[in-house]
Amino acid sequence: MHGSFHGFGLAQAMREQSGSRSLTGHGTLYKALGRLEEFGLLASRWEDPAAAEGRPRRRLYELTGEGARVAEQGHAGQASGGPRRATPEPA
């Protein structure tokens, strides 16, 4: 995923692609996004209030450089059938 995204849109994409509900219910997705941000893999900010016109503001997320690197490793491992890591390796 490139550029910024919001949690609800990510949840919709996950459901459409895999029919998965494992991360999309009861705030689990937002807890996971928060942990990814703590690990330095995501950065987040509130969207511009002017863009919210008539609806609540959304929190926008974006992969950091490290997050993009880890995502590429995960994608490459998944494509080759190798194991996937949920968290980055310790430094």
C-alpha cells in the first residue's frame, strides 16, 4: 500500500481481498496500527479538518521508510512461501 490510508479503508480492503474479519472487528485493527506506529513502521496524523466536511475526521496512516522495507520483506517471503513476521526483528 502506497501513500496515506485510513483504518476504515484498510479494513474494507482486507475484507474484500480475503474475507478476513480477524483484524477488522472490535478495534483490533486500530490497536495493531498503533503498535506498528510504536515500532516506527507507520506514521499517522489527523486529516485536514476541511477535508472532513460533514463527517468525523479520520486518522491517516503512512508507511515509514522502515515500514516499507519490512513490508517488502514480508511480501517477498509470502511470495516464496517463507515465514512472515508480525513484528520487526530487534536491533
